[in-house]
Amino acid sequence: MYCVAVTYVIQAGHEDSAIEFFKKLTSGTRTEAGNIMYVAHRSTTEPRQFFLYEQYVDEAAFQSHRLTPHFIEYATNGLFKLIESRVPAFYQTLQD
């Protein structure tokens, strides 16, 4: 399994717009065949900080996700324009 964890800080005053983009990304991404989990979170202490946790069957499924119309509309052309900072981390599930 391929996992992605991303911490975002959104520009001040754009938090509500970010929430809407995360909601739309979540509903679209969860319909993708290769997606296992897609959950957005908001910090309880830093209202401009968000955390996104994603799981895909493999890295190819994640790369396909980045080419979907909903990703392009709501992430590339939406959320990414509101970001002050973005720190992604990529993980591979340990196998027994």
C-alpha cells in the first residue's frame, strides 16, 4: 500500500474555501478504483493548519489520482492557490 501524509498551512482568511476544496476532493477521490482512504483533518489548535492522509493500492494509483479532473479542478486550480506552505511525506506499507 502507498500512503501519503500532507500538512498544509492555508493563507489567512482562506480557511473556509480550503475546507470546501477538501470536501470536494474527498468525495471525488473516494470514488477512484485505486484509493483506499482519503481523510482531511483540521488542527484543533491552529485553524490554518490541515492534515491530509491518503492510502492507495500502489504508487501508480496515486499518480493516476493526480491526473483526475477533480484533482486538477479542486487541488491544482483551487486548494494549491490558497497554500502558505505544504509538506508532503510518502510511505510504503511494511510487509510481513
